[in-house]
Amino acid sequence: MSPLATFAERIDAWGPRATGSTRPAALMRIGLGGIALIRFGDELAPYLSGTVAELFLGAAFFVLAACTVLGLRARVAVAGLGGVVLSLYFLARMELGDPGWGHHHVYILGAGLMLLSLTECGRSLSLDRYRALAAGTAPPCEHGLLLGQRLIALQLAALYFWTAADKTDWAFISGQRLEQTFTWVYSGRALEILLAAPWLLATASVVVLVVEYWLAFAILTRRWRRAAICTGLMLHASFYLLLPVNTYSVTVMVLYLALLDPAAVHRFIDRMLGQPEPA
Amino acid sequence: MSLNDAATARPSARPARDTRILVHRVVFAALAAFILLSPAPGQVFGKHSPWLREWVMYSGVGTGLPQGAFHIHDAAGTIIGTLTPLEAMGIAHYPNTEHYRFEGWMRTTGDLWRHATAACDRLENGHRLSFAGRVGTRDGWLDMQVEDVCPATGDAS
């Protein structure tokens, strides 16, 4: 078999043909649904609606978000919620909605939900599963295609690569762009002291750039995945604490579930529930 | 026996299963290509589209902000006071979010007055406001000296 054919076979086995436990997808479903509620809850609440269209949009959002978190008709709800979130994003991009909806955190949340809807995210930890059990029918098998999860992993890799590419210039590497960002965020606040250390900003800029390029590839490799996940989580935790990017940070952290071995997540939950390990 | 096993066991189900795998491959390839390459038109070739997300987050935050000192001059030109950019705006700190809707954000190097409207409003007759420092741009800091920041009445519209 030629190297190209071997590579194609590996991609095929990793992506479109891969199957595994549906529990990580279920955890992502609950996490992303909760983030959507927190991000848009106070903007789409029906009492704020100025038009009937806004009222329907708000109502659809809350019904779909609730069904997403609870896992009721889960895949449809997740796809619907992703559609609503992406609609808000594109409305803003076309200057028809709130400018804040056109930001990267809204896109990654909507895209994450749409890709999650390609998984069997309702088979675990869901009302769908509970209803099947309550009805006395066989509960859905907690096993399904991982295609959506693999695409989420690719989305994270693309995000890291392209954001690193955007930072690959002297203005960023020299610390100037980070200093400008910190001027906006920290002026008049306690952390303004960081602006007095340009060498620290330059060092931090180089570290961020190297880490983002590395993450773009490391999260997709078995060899580096564990280190990449730890590094990435620390990176996003520091973003959360140091910059006003909390929705983006927690969304990406939840999407990291797509990088984990589904079988390991399944076994971990079994252990936490005190269930015996399979022989 | 799972549904998948059952499908494998029945020869008649084989074409349907093959079709399903083919669909999965096509969907995966199309979405993977979109995810990986869709930022390229904007980020590589400068062809921006609202439909294609570019991963340039936070790249514009801090641009258009001055860093330096605003000086108040009396009629003789003597410096009688110095203000930080925040003091010139009359605020304690910049808002948490919505950088692009910030009133003090300079769109061009010629509209520093946007940042100093509060100081300009407080300026006494015959006094002048100057600025010495730099302004953030996408390419780094740009040195900036402005002798008379405040526009003449009616020029600021």
C-alpha cells in the first residue's frame, strides 16, 4: 500500500468510520447548551422582545436550549440551537443584529453545536434515554459515530493554526500588540503594572504564538495529545482570567472533550458512579 | 446483537451500509475542507466575506488607543497641566467589551479629538491641548505628536 493510501486509510478510520462511546458528546451537549443559555439568556428573554419576530426567536432559543441541556429530542434540539446561534452571528455580520453577536465566541459556539449534532449526543445522559428506560424499552446503545467529534477536533486545530498565523508578525512577536490589548483592558486597573514590563509582554507573545502553532497539530496526535490538552486548558484558563473572553474560553474548554478517548471518558464515568469495570 | 451487527449479517443490507459510509466520507471531507481552509481567503488573500470566519480574534483590541500624555497649554503656550489618556476622556478605565463601539476609538490618526472630547469641553478660552506619545495600530505603535488636539467649534461632527 502506498504511503498516500495508508494516510487516506488512517484518516478514513479516524474520521468518517470511527465509532465510540457517546458520553463525551453528551457532556459537550450539556456544556454547550448551558453556555448558550448564559451567553444569550439576558439578551433574548421574551420580556425584552421589541417585535413578534424577536419574540419567536427568543422562544425558539429557550425551548431549544432547554431541550439541548436536558437531552430531549437531543440531536434535533442541538442542531436547532446551533442554527439559532449561527443565525445571530450572521445577522450581526450583516449589520442586522447586535454587533456583539458577530464575535468569534458566538461563531465557535454555533459551529460547535452544529458539529455536535452530527454525533449521537442524545444516547447518553439524556431525557431521551430516561424515557426509553421508563417505557421499559431497551435504552439506546451508548455507542455511535464519532464523525462530529472529529470535526470539532479539526475545528479546534484550524482555530489554533489560523489565529497563530494572524499573530505571525513583528508587531505581535515584539509584544506591541499585546501591550495595546493590555492598554485597553488594564488601563486604570490593578494589572496596569504589567504595561511597565515590555520584555514580559514580548516573552508572553512568543510563548502564546509557539503554543498555538504547536496545539494546532499536537491536539490531533496521539503522542502529544495529553500534554496538548493540559497546555491548552491552562492557556484558556489564563485567557479567561486575564481577558474579557469568558464565553470563548469556556466554550473551547468544553470542546476539548472531543479530543479525549471516548472509551476512557465512558470508563471514568462508570468509575465515578461506582459501577464495576468490564472484565 | 447490535443494529450494526445485524446490518452486517444481512447481505441485502450491504449496499445501504456502503452508501451510508460513502455519505459519511463525503460529509466529513466537505466539512473538514471548509473548516480548515475557509479562513484562507480573508487571512491569506485579503478577500473578506461575512460568511467565512477568520480566526483573528482580539487582533484589533487596543488599536486606535493613544498612549502618552495630553498637555494643557495656556495662551502663552506654557504647559499648565498634564492628563493621561483616561483623564482626557474623563473615565476611570476603558469599558470591558465592545471595543469597536467605543466613542474614544480613533478611526484615523487625524481624529485624536475623539479620545479627548471631555478634556476639550473643559478647556478654557485661549487654552490649547496637545498630545505627545503614540497610538496603537495593527502594525504596532505609531509615534504621534499633535499640537492642537481639539477641533475648532463645529469641526468635530
